[in-house]
Amino acid sequence: MTDLSKFDPNSVGNPNNNIFGLPFSEEDARLVIVPVPWEVTVSYRAGTARGPEHIFKASLQIDLFDPEYRDAWKQGYFMRDCDKKVLMKSDYLRREAELYINYISEGEDVNDNKFMCKTLKEVNAGALFLNNWVYEQTKDLLDAGKLVALLGGDHSTPLGFFKAIAEKHGDFGILQIDAHCDLRTAYEDFKYSHASIMYNALAEIPQLQKLVQIGIRDYCEEEFEYIQNNKDRVITFFDKDIREALYEGITWQTIVDRMIQDLPQKVYISFDIDGLDPKLCPNTGTPVQGGFETEQIFYLFKKLMQSGRQLIGFDLNEVGVSQDEWDENVGARCLFKLCNMLVTANPGVTQTEKADVLVQDQG
């Protein structure tokens, strides 16, 4: 049990401690964050594979006082070290994927080039490895009774976690905050592309009852038709429609209530940081003009909690790396809010209660 009697939550973050400067071990923490340093299929800008370690550093600047979820951190948050083997594999396959993307962008036929055929096979095999690795990491933690969060990396990273969540909780819904639908079929021939994460989730996870997407503003005709043909499982709130409603006097509260009403009892949040206004995430993989302020999203989270639904897990993805540490600063603050929500939505035994039980046992 972690002794918090000498820990000052009002002091500067201690770099010798874990995420947010908290002194918890993985064993004592209720919530474990699994970093996934992976960005093999990103189609525009790289850098998000280094997002987790930069968010960790930026997290030391976060004040632990959250008036909405006071003392939630006392239940314990712990972030695992980034797996260097996963990062090295991502770096290698990323270079291979870039060669492949450049080749097909020039209109060349892949079947005419044995090297490119081999490259495509390697990248797709790497994605299967990543999906299985994430599944095993998160399943083991869920089976051990931990709350689990995933920190990417690109948005392809959480598929294995979705599957572990489905096995643990049964039917659930995903609230996706994103500039993109991510409903493409094998984008650029990569089956598990970052642009195909939600398509694959809907195809491979029958327990996923409902996908509610918000902030979408960059999508193709194939994705639009998919949404129109799957209205029983996919509900999309396009950024343009949201803004026009606000311009015409509809309140954000009304819009948020509409977003939440279609979600089932158990909800998973998949937060692609590019769902925010690019001024908050200028170095994300694929920035798009438009998007939300953080307080709009935090209000949505607040109303989700007030609705009585259970938050069962989350991922935060596509946080870029910047020289002024702005992207990772915003990412760390979003991560802290999500962590506070997850432990609050799943009440457990606090450190103080553990201490009381220990004293009683000794007595």
C-alpha cells in the first residue's frame, strides 16, 4: 500500500515518481496506463509514437486538484514504461510503410514489384502483432482487477484493447472524439490502418453495440455511405452540423444530451486528439481546421457521468511532439481528466480505506 502521508499534492511534480508525479507502484494503483508507441500506418505526419513518453514528462506540470473529481488520484494511477521493442518495430515498419505509400501514390501497380508485395505483407503482419500485444497487455490487467487506459501512438493502437474490454464487460458502446471517421476499409492496403480502426472494431467485435462519433470533418464518400447504411450501430455528429446548430441558437447542452442518449449503459471513450481545434494539437498526425475546445469535451464528459452510464475504459491517441511541449501539455491535461473520470465511475477501495482496514486487522 502506498503511503501518502508524506506526499504533498500541492508541491512540484517529482520526476522520480510516476505519471503526474504520483508515488504509486503498478501493484498499488487502481488504474494502469499502457503506452503504445506505434505509428506504422500514419498517412501524413509522424511523431505520435513518441507521444506517451513526452506526455509523461509534461504530466509533472499538472496540478492534482480537480474540483469535479476531488482526490480521485488518491486511488492511484501508474503508467508503464514504453516498450522499446514495440517502438523499434514501429520505427522499422514505419520506414517500410512510407516507401510503400510513396510507391502507390505514383500510381504504380504493387503486383509488379516483389519488394512492395513483401513490404505490404510485413506491415500487415506487424499490425497483427501489435493488436495481439495490446490485447494481451490489457487483458492481463483487466483480469487482475485493474482499470486500464491506453495511450498511443496512432489511432490504430486500441483494437486489441477493444477486444479485451468486450470480453470483460460484454455489450458496450464507443464514444469517439475525432476529426476523422476511421471507417475506411484497409486504407492504402493496410488492413489495420489508423484510418480503419472503427471499421475493424465494428466488423470484429459483435459486443460493440453502438459507435457515436463527434466532431467528424474529414471523410470520404465510402465512409459517408457506410454511416448511412449502418445507422443501427453508427451515429455521427459532423462538425459542420454541430456548428450550424450552435449558430442557430441550439445550446451545447442540448447537443450533448443528444450525443449521449444513443449510448448504451457501458461506454468506452476513444479520444483522438485531432478532434480538438488544431491550435490545441498542431503537431498531431493529421490536423484539420475546426474542432472542439477542451472545455466543450470536458462538459460532454461531465454530462456523460451525470447520465448514470458507466465508463469502462478509454484511449487517448495521436498526440504529437512539439519543441515547445504544447501538444503534450494539452494531452497530459486531457489524460488526467480521463483518469479522474474512470476511477470515479468505478468506485473502489481508497488508500485511506485500505489503511483503516489494515489498522483494524492489526488491532
